[in-house]
Amino acid sequence: MGTMDLRSEIREFLSSRRARITPDQAGLPAYGGNRRVKGLRREEVAMLAGVSVDYYVRMERGSLAGASESVLDALTSALKLDEAERDHLFALARESGARSSRRVRSAPTTVRPVLQQVLDAITDAPAWIRNGRHDVLAMNQLARALYAPVLADPRRPANTTRFVYLQPEAAGEFFVDYDQIAQDAAAMLRLEAGRDPHDKSLIALVGELSTRSELFRQRWASQDVRFHRSGRKRLSHPVVGRLDLDFEAMQLPSEPGLHLNVYTAPTDSPTADGLKLLASWAAGQERLPTEEPPVNR
């Protein structure tokens, strides 16, 4: 599989969003007790979006080429899409209109040395850089210690979504909220796939996860998309125990496609003490697992 089936992606995304909205939620009368479709009918979505039924049917069959921003915004409103879903819809529309001039792109796989310097300068908080596929590209020492269970797999680059789905026992012990983490991981990966459907490595990752994980197949089929900007991540570290961390995920303007993740905790909290203990433990280790591939000798 060299690229996503864009028409299929559009069709399944729009139909899944339509299916989740009831007429009552859309402010429409529900005539009759037995509706043969789950959620809204196509003609109801067309009416809410202010477009013809034929036009909406063409869009839901996979053709967003030529759809104006106003039409996409009207569709966003009709289907009650959130910010991430709107971003995904617009990305699919851009790709639908650019099929004749495809550019083969790939998420970055390396970082400039100065970015590693930035990470190393952050000494009191775990910090690491990833690409859109969730490949771990660079980390500071505290992040290596924190994510030691993820780095235990010798495959490089380490990939957090692969860890979540292909090592479910280890991931379930490490992530306190494993079910939510798994749902978010698939949703973030689908968001990236909409933005970059020609990334061969991303497509290969989705194929690998789909082949080897029933849970991933279920999550992927949901068509959910999600941003990963900030929040709380609860971990159970094998050395220092429970850590309730606040995270911020920031895009790097100088490196399109790369994100800096930083984990912190309130001063004098149990988790802040746990991070200090983790830093002390890491300093006493002769060798921590690293995100770098082994050097062939």
C-alpha cells in the first residue's frame, strides 16, 4: 500500500460523523418511529449545510475536490465537528484537490544538534522530540529514564504508538489510563494520516498495527481524530512508582512536522519528588536506554 485510499477515507469519515448525530441533536423533527439509518440522513445533512442533496452525496462518496471553505465550514457546523475533526476535514479536502500534483512527503526522522542541546539544557523535566508518526527522535536524560519501558524495545526509532498497541501488557502497566491512551494514540495517528496521506513510513506503520493488533483495528475504524497539545499523563514507573505529569506538546516552527513534549509537575507535589528521585536514579546508571540506534562496530 503506497498511499491511503483518499476517497475511502473521506467516505468513511463523513458517514461516521453523520451516523453519530440524532435528529434531536441537530434540532430536526424525527418523523416516524423507525428510521432505517443510524443518525442523520444524507438529505438532512445537505439541508443543514445549505447544499443540494446531490452535492452532499458526491462529497460523502469521496469527492471533496473543489469544495469551498464556506461549504466545508457549513459541513463542519452541520456535522458538529470539533476543532480536530474540522482540521481533518480540511486536510482531506486539500488532498482531494491536489491529486494531480501529489508530492511524496515523509515525516522528519532526525533533529539538528542544536535541538539536542535545547533538550539537554532542560534538566528538571523530561523533554523529548517526536515526529507526526510518534517516532521518538531525541530526548534528554530524564526523558530516557522516564520512558525506559518504551525504549526497552531495541527497534529504532522507538515509536510510542507501536509500544501502546504491540506491547499491551507492558503499556498497560506503564500507562495508568491505558484505554484512553490507546484511543488517543490511534486518533492522533489518523489526524496525521489525513495531513500526510503519502508518507510511506506512516502507511507502513498503520499497516503493521492493523495486522498485529485487533484493538488498533477497532480504534482505527472509529475514524476518530484528536489533537495532542496539553493535558495530564498518569504513569506507573517501574523504579519510582506513580507519576501524575502535566504535559505540553509544542510544534517547532523551525522544524515543520516535529513536536517538543515536556512533562512537569507542581512544585512540592509527590510527582515533583518522584521526578527528583528519577533524576537521582538515572544519574547513578552506567547506561540508560537511548533513542539512538546502536552503532555498528
